[in-house]
Amino acid sequence: MAFHRVLNAKVSRQGNKQKKGARKKTQRNPKAEHNLPPSGGEVVNRASKLERARQMGKKKSRRGDIDDDEARSIGTDLSGPASSAADDLEETAAPEDKFGDLADEQLSAKRAETRVAALGELRALLTMRPDLEPAFEKYALTLAMNVARCAKQGKEDEQAAALLVGALAAVMFGHTNLEVVRDVAKMAVVVHKDKKATNKTKILAIRALCACVAADPYVEVDGDLFDAAGFFFSIWTCVPDTKNAELLTEALTAWTFCLTIPPRSSMYVVDALEQLNELAEGTDAHEVSCPALEAIGLAFEVAREKNIALPIEEDEVETTLATLLAGNNKTVTKNQRKNKKELARRVQFTVVDREAPHEKMTVAGQSLDFEGWAQILQLEFLRGLLLSGLTLHMVSTETVKTLLNLGDVAFDQPRKSKKDVIKTAGSRAKAKTIRDHRSSAAAAAAVFDNYD
């Protein structure tokens, strides 16, 4: 029995050694085990050996370092993984293709999370790429159908994202495609009138309607001319409270913005001066008082340009402004008090000193000066919608250029950022290296084809 135990122990130890040796062989050459292609360094070393062999005039035998089959395989190896890498460099996702994928496949996905993510990517793409009009013309119908379905059937986040994409599409492409403006306006009106809609979606519906008015002042909804000013006026004239202050703020801002766009009469803002003054001095509706101050500034600007009599005395407005500048309301934050006082001071310059507000910007090598409450309000609306892509759209988007009177400005050609230049240069250098390796390997393979 002891002899059999010893014999079994020896056999088991020999079996373990054989297994360890097999594992070492596998680890020693994993690429041969899995038929993996050689790496770039190995390919270069083999090509260099072939080049030395050609120069020395020696013919390698099949028992040498590199045989004929292996030499011919070098070209195959480079034409496989290397060519796919070059294709990846050359076929980077074009914005037009990405736009089509998002508008068609992603927005028609069954999962709501996928659709919301696609809408977010579309918004970012439209914001930073104002040159997507050819792609939009190709997918206009598909995008309109999918965005409308998201706004109608989706929940709050999906509705909000769909309204933002619709607003961007109206501003960017509405000057050549009025159908998209009408579709977005109809979608926004339906969402706003929905009893189940939240304040967030109603606010973004108002913003989308403003975008439609900016793209087409004569926008129609269901075949009738849409009275945007009357629509917004009916919202903000409600009694403000803590629950709908944000909605009233957006409606009042939208109403003031619409009155700055012809052919709507800006005299309506003068007629509402008394109500605006009451909103501005109210301390319980801080969010509403700031757009009310902007509307007051516009009202005084319009009244003096057109020589219109004010419905209230200037002293009442001056008293309201003085109260706001001297006030120290503890129910709002420090930043809110600061912003409100700065705005009240700008309005005071218009009311008392008769000075128009102005803002200077430098865009594509041109210095721009926006003066007057009308242009300031238009600029603020576009800044809130286009975010960091505002300057790009000021150069190339017709609706933005028309709204801000930039049609005669000769902008410089946009330049690539430093990051894009470095990325492009690196990609070209890498692609050139791959082409050089491919040509050298092909030459090496041709040398060995001649060695028979």
C-alpha cells in the first residue's frame, strides 16, 4: 500500500509539471495561441530585417529568422488592423451623420432614457454647429415627427428637452423652412394648454414660442395668425403668487421680447406701465419684479422715441426705483438683491438721465455695440437659448443676424480652436506613419516574392 501511494504521488507531480509547462508555453506566445496579428513594433522589426536582407543580397531560407510565408503575411497584417485604424482616423463621426443618427434612430427608440439623452445631444450639437442646414433638410420630416411625439407622449424631462430642440430648430432653420416654425409653435401651444403640464414644461413652451416669433413674426397656428403678445399678456396679468412666479416671470419676459419685434406695436408696453410699476415695487414677487423693470425701461424708451404720453407720472416710477435702490429685503438672497439693484440703476439712467443701456461684444474680429432696451432684450433672449454658441450663430445664422441687425457686418472667417488644430495635426501624422509602414511592408513582401 505504501508503494502504491508513492507511485501515485510521483505520477501526480509529473502531471502537474506538464500542466505548468503548457501554461508557460501559452504565456510565452499568447498571440500565436489566439492567432492575434503582430503589433506595430513587431511589424517594423520584421520589415527592417527584410530590408537588411535585401541590402546584403542574401536569401533567407525557410529555416531562417523569417520565412517566405511570414514575409508575405506582413502585408496582410498591415492591411488588416492598421488599415482599420486609418479608417477610424479618416472616418471620425461627422456632425451631419451624428445629426441623422440622433434624429432618426435615437429619437425613435422605445426607452425614454435613450430619447432624452438623444435630445440632449441634439441640443448640444445644434448649439455649437450652426452649419447643419444640409443635414436638417435631409431629416427635417423625421426630426419634426419624433420631436413632436416626444413632446406629446413624454414625461416632464422629455417634454422639456423636446421643446428646447424645437426652439433651436426654429431659430436656426426657420428662415428657409417656415413649416418647422409652424410645427414647433403648434407643439408649444398644445403643451402649454395641457392641464397636466408642469410649470417647467410651460416655461419652455413659452420660450419655444418666442423662438418661433423671432424666426417668423407672422407665424401661424392651425391656419390662424398667432397673437403671441396677447397670449403672453393673458398669462402675466394674473395675480402673482409663490407657486407660479417663475411662470409669470417667463411670460412677462416673453411679452416684452415680442413687443421688440416688428410689426408688433411696442406702444402696448406704454399702456401697461401702471401694472408694470406695481409689479416692480412688489416685494413678494421678486422674480417678477426684474422683468417688470426691463419692461419699464422699454416703455420709457418707446414713449420718448414716438412722443407718446405716459399713463402715469414719471415721479411715481422714480419713487419706485429709489425705493428699490435703498431697500434691503431680507427675504431674498444677497445676489438677488445685488442684481435687482443693478437693474434698477440701469432703468433709472433711462428714466431720469435719459441714457440708453448698451453692451459691447467682440465677435469674429468685429466690435459690436448693442444700444437700447430693445436690442438688449433680444440679445438676452438669444443668449439664454444659444448659451455658449451665441457668437457662432451671430456669424452664420440668418435669424440671429436679422434680429440683431448684423446683416451688413463683415465677420472674419471662423478659426479652429487650438485643441482642434493639435488633434488634426496628430491624426495626420499618425495616418502618415501607418501609410509609411504599409508601403515598407508591401515592398518587403515584393522582395521575397522575387526570391525563389
